[in-house]
Amino acid sequence: MIPRNKTGNQIRTYFTNPLELLEKLHLTAEQMLFSAEAVQDFRFKVPAAYVDKIQAGDPDDPLLRQIFPVHQETLLTPGYKKDPLNEADSLSQPGLLQKYYGRALLLVTPNCAINCRYCFRRHYPYEDKGHFWKQIEQNIEVIKQDLSISEVILSGGDPLSLSDSRFAELITMLETIPHLKRLRIHTRIPVVDPEQISDKFLKILADCRLHIIMVLHINHAQEIALDSQESILKLHKQHISLLNQSVLLKGVNNNVDTLAALSEILIENNIIPYYLHMLDKIQGSSHFEVKDNDAKIIYQQLRAKLPGYMLPRLVREIPGKKSKTPIIF
Ligand code: SF4
């Protein structure tokens, strides 16, 4: 376990050695089907705050399954690709993605607080494409020139991996663009490492003239422990619209009771259950796949159990399509 300095922010602690994590959780490499090759392919990184939510001694813990590198990741499965959404070809220029009308997506950092093994960007060529801070001014210039853009989406990586001061710089550049109305932030940090939501960060959001929508990524109710609830409440008190997107993942949340419990705790914490995504077929993630027929049964059961406002939309991302594709059963 190593402490890392998030420039300008407090020091955070991460696990970067899977075997060290297993020791802490009283589990063995054999029990978990650990693969060192999988780690070479996609780095292992988990905040200590997330590890605290994992049940020691349980190899099937739904949080552990999301982050632990296993041998199935090294298998080549037909239909699974390194860039399943053809994102590398959708860039209008490095770090700027414009696939939806009226919106522009800025890749502001390659870094995340946590590495989720099913991530659809786990093989993304961040270095080749140079999606880093140095591109930001040119990309903001493109947004300035395009009067059709009313919403900017910050993505990465996780945009909250930026230091607070760099994040403030970014917000200042964006809010001076007169035709921008909304800022959408896709992040997992309020849940996986909630203490990163600092008072300074909250003040930056409070002072911003844009309507801020934060799209969280939470897959299981167990992820919303007390520390996450406190951070989420602070965001809610800043009048930030909070939505959630989950991925339907085998062994994590592929049953009706788990998904219903997730919607319950989201609503209790002022978060709207927004999307339930089918897995993007990224190479190394096929062991997480829930087949369409099984998804259909789970979703029908969920619809029967929950009021409409608690039911996330089941969607799939199809490369080349101008919006997510709803799956209607
Ligand atoms: S936090 Fe999001 S972008 Fe980062 S690894 Fe997880 S799913 Fe991917």
C-alpha cells in the first residue's frame, strides 16, 4: 500500500499490490484465481477507503469482484475488443469527443482513483492520443467557437482526479463561454474515495455559474457506506443534480434484489437511478457479461418491484449511434 500525493490536495492511500490486498482480506491468490498477467495488461489500483467496504474472507464480495485481477481477463473471447465503442476514431481532436448533438466531451485526465476491471476504457491509448492537460486550451477554443454546444461533459479517467486547483482553472475557462449552460461530471470518486470531496472543491462548484450535473457510477448498495453518504450529502447541499449509472455485471449486481436495494439507497441519498448499462464488450471483461435473456428477466422483475422513478433505463452503447440505445422488453 502506498500513499500518493494528489497535487495540491491531501495525500490519499491506495492499494497497488493485489497480493497485499488479499493478505489484508484473509484470502489467497488460489481462491481468487489471481493473474499477474492481467495486472500487466491493466494496472491494479484501489483506494483504501474502498477496501474498507469489502467483506474480509469473502472471495465473492461484489466490490472485490469489480477490482480484482483474475485469470479470465487474459482469455481472448470472440466479440470482445480493445476499443468496443470505436472511441479512438470518434475524436474531433485529441481529448475532445463530439458524438452527441449540443454536447462536447472533454477527456481531462487519464487517471482514476480506482481501476475497475470491466472498464470500457481499460485499453484506451491515452498516451498515444495525448489526452492530457496540454490539449485543454485548444479543446476549449473549439467549444468556444461552436455555438451549438450547450453542455460540456468532463470525463477521463475520472475528472475529479485533477487537483482542486487544476479543476478550478478548468471551471474558470468553461464558465466564461457564454453559450454553455450545463457542466456534466462523470465520476466515481464520491463513492470510491469520498474524502477527496474537499471543502475547496465544494466551493469551486458552489461558485460556478453553470448548472452542474454529477453522474456517479455506483454498482452496488454496499459501495454507499457512511463516508460516501456524507460526501454525497455535501454535493446535494450545493444543489448539484445527482444521477447514477451502473453497469449490469455478473457476480456483482445481476439479480433483482441487489438492483432494487441499490435503487433504494440511491433515492435515500438524493441520487436518481439513471442508467443501467449492458456491459461494453471490452477485451478482458467477458466474465462479467450478463446475457440479454438473463438481463431481460432481471429487468422485468425490477420493473414489477420498483416505482417508475426508481427504475434506471436499461441501455446499450452501440458504436456509431448518436445516442444510447434503450433496451425495451
Ligand atoms: S472509474 Fe470509471 S473510467 Fe475509471 S476505471 Fe472505473 S469505470 Fe473506468
